[in-house]
Amino acid sequence: MSAKTLSTSAEWKALARHWRALHGTTLKGLFDADATRGTRFVADGAGLHLDYSKNLATDETLGLLQKLAKARGVFTRRDAMFRGDKINETEKRAVLHVALRAPRSERILVDGVDVVPEVHAVLDRMAAFSNKVRSGEWRGHSGKPIRNVISIGIGGSDLGPVMAYEALKHYSRRDMSFRFVSNVDPTDFVEATRDLDAEETLFIVCSKTFTTLETLTNAHAARDWCLQQLGGDERAVAKHFVAVSTNATEVEKFGIDTANMFGFWDWVGGRYSMDSAIGLSTMLAIGPDAFREMLGGFHAMDEHFRTAPAEKNLPLLMGLLSIWYNNFFAAQTVAVLPYAQYLKRFPAYLQQLTMESNGKHVTLDGTRVDYATGPIYWGEPGSNGQHSFYQLIHQGTRLIPCDFIGFEHALTPLGGQHDLLMANLIAQTEALAFGKMPEQVRAEGTPDWLVPHRVCAGNRPTNTILVERLTPYSLGTLVALYEHSVFVQGAIWNIDSFDQWGVELGKQLANKVIPQLRDAREPKLGHDSSTNALIRRYRAARKAN
């Protein structure tokens, strides 16, 4: 498909006409006209309940969006992904994060090889290692059991494990501490280790190639820190470091026993890897059984996405509604608002999942698009956000679709506070949908001059996702829901959601700048005038210090 195919297709034009015809339609009007709307525009799957009734959409809208999905080959491409076809076309790779959570009984072939046994072999090795650490059988160089785990990674090797640890802290070992280092800023490493004893600390170095600059820089800082505390004995490294990597040569050179190297595959993208060996820190925190429960949640949503009819398919519905707002209402962002403090890192995790996947400006055949792709995802937990950026959503000039995520039961009940939390979630979706009209403001006795300031126009669209409680299983379903929603959007835009060439450019340029900052002699600079001036200023500051 060419870029022009989408914007000139009959399905796209039909949606554009429909959008124009809906001009002036309000959510209040839609609900007034249909008393059953709040119970009809819902769908359930894998333990999640999606209420999408508070969207600026009708039955006709949804029908037209589903026709678009079919015409754009969403279902064909979905099936190709599950088969193991190489749908990451620029890197000629399969896209098989779904294989990471497939049951042992399934068969998924890549180049004629069933990858499911390989996946479970790694999971079994992870479980055996985790049980040794958690039981105290695995001991550090001086014979002390491990009490602290620090995972070193960056990007997908960090955001997923951090999010999962925070989300599942309720289920984690409280007599162990888990920390994460990703930033090459030395502060990140120093603060993570400041109060720890190396004798009781295990590092997990997560780097597929074991060459990632930021990760290896922090890994070597960790190695030096350990050896300094452990008397400089190089043999200590093997007792305090394990690797998630595929580069046995570099892992061994670092001093890690390759028996403690846990691999993954080139058909796993970093931002889709939290349920692979990259999740070793998660398994250490919550245990192998709970980790497999999380995989079960992932798989349940995979199966829902693969088999549920279009009108009840949660990832499809959310992906199509995102297309609707991004491409027809020109909404540039989506706010994700979990009403659960445990999910405080979930929006940050989704930022990479969504924007690294669909932040693309060319189609699969290299043609520049003439439509918007990749909305900006952002958010914070409720109810904190209500006292900061919700003002913009309610009364600002930008349309910001929102996903609200709530849980019917609290993991940490404290009086009636969970009722208060959920009352806020429900009330916010109602307020955003229906607002507060001038006559309502006046009826409260508000002076006429103040009325415009207190009016909320409403008509702000929201999805509400309700879950029974936050468990490893439900976390898996939530993550997979967004993974597949991202897939739907990318398939419609005809972009490659599984490469990230834009990330590479900055890395390449940084590798050129590093020696120019450090060289003892004045380097010959060939950058633009701004970059040259910044390098010279930094070098001068280093000399002065």
C-alpha cells in the first residue's frame, strides 16, 4: 500500500464524510437519544471490562472504522504476526512477543523452527535461578545470601521491569530490595547503591548485544563498585552478576559465568520484552509462579485479540478509536490515567510502547505519509492528576481523549478510601462527557461575570477500563491490550511498528562526540556552529575544574 492509498481510499473518505456530518453532535445528545448506550457500548475480554460509551462515536462510526480495518488488512496482518511471518519488514524479522507467553502445547514456527520449546527452556532456567536466589541457596562471594537486586538496562530493558515491579509490589518479596539503573548520568548508579552492601547485592545486566553504551557503562561501574568492596577478587563477579544477553563472548569477558546468561531472540523487540528474560528481576521479585500467572494474562488477551469478533474486540476497538481521534479530530495526545498508585509507571511504560512503535513518517514501502501517525501518550495516576493537568482536559482548547483504568477491589484497603478513589474516577468521566452548562452554573447563584469561567463544555471523550483487582494476570492483560492496540493503529497507517531507526541516529552521533569531549588535544570539529560551540564550552568547563 502507498501512503496515498489510505487517505484516498473509499473507507477513509466515508469516515471523513461521517465526521463532518457529526459536527455539533454532543455526548449528552447521544446519551439522551439512546437510553441503552451505557450498556451497549461496552465489551469484555480476558477479565477486562471496557466502557467506550463516552466516545464521540455512533454505531455508524464503529461500523465504518471496522470496514477500514478490514480494508487495510488489519486481520490479515494480525494472523501473519501470530504465524511468525516476518512482518518487521525493514529488519526482515518476525514479530513474536506473543510466543513469549504461549503455552508449551502451542507451535509457532520461525524459519521452520518451533520457538515455543526454546521460550519455555529459558523460562525454566529463569525459574530455577530465581528459586535459588529467593531461597538463599545462591550466595554471594563471601557466602552471604542475596538481599538486593539491581537490574541494569535502558529503554525496553528498563521501562518494562520497572513498571512491572512497581505494579506488582504487593506480591513482591519485602525482605529483598529491587532497584533499577538505566541513566548514564552517574547519579542514577550512585543513588541506587549508596546504602547497599555489595556482599548481598546481585546485578542483572540486560543488553542483548552486551554492547549498549549506557548499559555497559553502568555495568562496569557496578563491577568496580563490587570489586572495591569485595577485596578486588575477580572471581566475585560471577557470584554477583548475571546477564540477559545473547553475546556469550562479551558476557564471559566481563566475568559473568555464561551458565548464568539468559537469552532472548531477535524477534523480540525491546519494548515488547518485559515477559522475556528481560523480566528476570520481575520473577525474582514476585516468584516464578506469579510470573507465569502474568504470562497467562498476556496470553488470554492475545487469544482475545486473535479470536474475538470485531465489535467486541478490545484492542481493535481501542486502536480504531485512537485512529478516529488522531486522524479526524486532530487530537495529538492520549492521556492514560490509572486510578491505582501501583500503576504509577504504567503511563511511562506506554510512552515507549506507543511512540517508539508508531512514531514513523513513512509507510512500509518508504513513501512519506500524508496523515498523522503516533499520538503522544502521557499521564499520571489519579487522583493526583486531578489537581494538576485535568484542568487542561476539562477547560483547555485541545481535545484530549483519555483512558481511565480502575480496579473494583483494593489490594490495600484502608477504611473507605478505595470507594473515594473510584468515585473520583467515575465522576471524572461523567464530568468530561457532560460538563457543566451556563444555566447550571447560574442556578448555583454564580454572578454573571463569573459564569464563563466556571462553564465546562463537556464532550471530552473517555474510555473506562475496569478490572476486578490488580494481579500479575490482570497486569499481563492490560499490557497486551495496549500492545495490540498499537498494532492495529500501525497496520491501518501501513507503517512498521516494530523498528526504531530514529533511535539509532542519536547513538551514532554520540559516539562521535564522546572522544571530542575527552581528547587531551583540541579536536577538529566538523559539526554545525551550535554543536561545535557546545563541545568547546563543555571542554573548557572540564579543564577549569
